[in-house]
Amino acid sequence: MRPRLGRLRQRADFLRVAGTRVRQAMPGLVLQAAPMPDTAKAEAEIRLGFTASRKVGNAVARNRARRRLREAARLVLAEAGRPDTDYVLICREATLARDFEELKGDIALGLRKVGARLERAAGAPRATDGEPTS
């Protein structure tokens, strides 16, 4: 069964994902990830956000880059995405020039690397008020 995909639309969600510092730079994009907050888990299993700065190009180029990332992510996230996770995909200048199959490969590899970091972060014991962790 395919996971339900939702969209990140609020600036606060983008800032929360960026604040987790779980990111992976790939040739065609930068991928950021964060666990989904409990309040949003009923909406969708995976939420996505896309952004492109002016470095990518004019408005036409930025929109085209976002469309390419959106379609590549839709195809890859069904198999490689983690449930209850928010992702932000950031366009790079190479997003437009990169072959579509390579772009999908960048997303898949980035998802594996980011997923491993999220699992380590979720499973790691946290120190509380000076208590040592084992």
C-alpha cells in the first residue's frame, strides 16, 4: 500500500525541519528531514515541502525545478520514504540540468542516508540533567 503524501505549507514547518539539522546534500538537491509532530500525524503518513532560491534562476526556472523534484519525489517516496516523517527538498542549480533518473537516484540515496540518521537519533538515549547515559 502506498503511503499518503501530504504537503508542508506553513513556514513554521519548514523552519522546524531545518532546525533538526538532519540533512543530506546531493548533486541535484538538498534533502532535510524531521519526525512529524503528533498533531499532524492524522493528515498524511509523509509530508513534503519544496523550495528553490533565486540562485536556481528566474521564476520560470524555479517553478520547473520544483515540478521536477515533486514528480521525482512522488515516484521514489512510495518505496523509500519513512512513515510519519516530514521532508523538505531544496532545489540546486543542478536540479534543472540533471538527468531525471539521476535526480530520482539522488532522492533515493538521500532518503536512505537521512533515514539512518533519524533512526539513530530516535534510538539514542538522551542525557537528562547531568545524568550519564550508558
